[in-house]
Amino acid sequence: MPPSGARGGRDRLAEWLDRNAGKVFILPAVLTLLAFALFPLLVSAWLSLTRLRLAAGGFSLEYVGWLNFKKLFFGSQQYHLLGTFDRLGATDWSIVGAVLALFLYLFVRYLLRPGVSVVGVIGRSIAFTVASALTVLLVATLGGGFPGSLVVTLFYVFAGVSIQFGLGLGLALLCSQNITGRNLFRIVFFLPLMVTPVGIAYMFRMLADMHKGPFAHLWAALGLGEFAWASDPWTARLVVLIGDTWQWTPFMFIVLLAAIESQPRDQMEAARIDGAGGWQIFRDITWPSIAPVAATVVLIRLIEAFKIIDLPNVLTNGGPGIATESLTLHAFIAWRTQDLGGSAAVGYTLLFVATVACLSFFNFAGRKARGAAP
């Protein structure tokens, strides 16, 4: 028989396992997720502080500190990331001043609230600082300069998500009505989400062909046959935006449709009996009930939109010049040219901007939307 000390140790171990069975069973999954999530972040953080050099028998990584970030923001790659700036005029300074005054007002109003936390002050300070810097960048580059990959990415994200949400909500409200053929419309509206982004990019590249595409005769009849949309920066960005909107509007549509159809019907019927109109029902009943779902779907789409690469890569290859190049495509091109440090620096810039944008949306809009639910 085993000694009593050994039996006591096994009993204590068995008792501890019984108390912590849930943690023990979930630990392998947590460690696996941490390994796959943290390892690439740590390696890319190290790469962003190094420079790749080819050497005999392979390569070497030379530590250069913050040189890659300095090159992006203040050096030879500044035009690529931030763009070229124009001198701000009186109107530009007025816009910047109005936005900064709004941010300052919101920050002071938060400080005067009861229960202010240190984390909240730090988070809002970072968010307002980044938003102010981006405001100056947008005014300086869009007013007369040339936007870099950061501004182009912000255009894809905020313009694209706004349009997709509006279209998705409109289609969801339409298909929630008792109309003929609504089940067919639901299937048709959902189809674009099943196509791969590369396939969508090639499809829109074909549709936008002014000379040999299926709409070539229509373009010619409208006088656009000789128009080279890919050579104009804003037209090229617009085509990318249209393709992205066509792909991701179904995602908004299907989630918002599920939220609309799950709202309480008795409140809507009571409102109709009381003589409420369609807009009143949407404002007072439908929107408060779907606001939490709407905030969640917009947050998910924001995270995904920052990673756009397939459409600008296939449609325009980032051109003309770098006019349609997103941050992800910027990092990919740097990686393809073996500038691993520069690619990692761009990736961490994207991570920082996306994190601040998504956390700000969650705090300023997501929580209020959850509080609006009945």
C-alpha cells in the first residue's frame, strides 16, 4: 500500500482539480490562443525595431530602434504614410479650430461628471489627441495636398461603413415589411457576401472597363467611353469603395434584419392603434430595440474595414501612384520588397489607429446604444 503521505497528496490534488476543473479544462485553449495571438505581436514588435540585411548564408536583423517609425512619420516615407501637406488657409484653420473646440468641450464635460476614473481620463486624452492630429492631417492633405495611405484607409473605413450601414438598414427595414417576394429579396441581397473579395475585385475591374467590359456600350452612350477612371485618384478610390460596399452591405443587412424581426410586435401594434406614423415607430420603438445590435455590427465592420487589401490591390494595384493604397496594402508592399522592419512599423501604426478608433466608438457609441435598449 502507498504511504499515507502519498495518499494525502493525491487526495489534495484530486480535491484541487475538482474545485478548479473549469479552469483546468479551458487552460489549454487559452494558452493556444495566447500563443497564436501574442507571438506574432511580439515578433512583429521586434521586427519594427530592426532592419533586415542580407548576409552570407542567410540574413541578419540589425537593431535600429525607432528609425522605421521616424522614417514613416518624419523621413523619406512620410509622403507614403501621411501624404503631402498644403498650407492651411483661414477656412482650414476654422474647421480645425471648431473640431478641436468640440473635443475640448467633450473632454471637459467628462471631467465634470461624477465618478471620473484615471483610466477614463487617460483613454479620452489619447483618443482626443489622436482625433485632433487626424483632423489636422485630413484638412492639410484633402484641402490641397495629397493623402497618404493613412488618410485613404480612414476614407475607406468611415465612408464605407457609413454607407454600408445606411444601405443595410434600409434594405432590412424594406424586407421586414409584408411585401411580395421578400424571401427572394433576402437571398439576392445576401449573395454578395458569399463571393471572395478577390473575385469581387476582378468582377468590378471587368464591370468598370470602359472599352471591353459588359457596360462598354453604355459608357460610350453616356460619353464616358474614353474616361480612364483608374488614372484619377478620387474616381479610383470611389470604385474601390463601391466594390467594398457591394460586398459588405449584405453583412449589415442580414444582422439588422434579424434584430428588426426580433423586436416586440405588441409595442408596434399598440403604437399603430394610437395613430403613430412610420417614422415615430422607427424612432421610438424600432431604433431603441435594435441599437445594441447596430452598434455591435458597426464595431465588427470597423475592425474588418481597417484590413482592406484585396480590392485596392486587384482593382488598381494601389494606383494611380499610391492614391488607393490602404495601410494593409502599404505594409504588404513593404514586406514584398523585404523591408520587414518598415512593414512591421506600418502594421503597428494600423494597429494603434484601429484600436483607438474602435475603442472610442465602443465607449462613445456602443455603451450608449446598449443603454438605449428597452
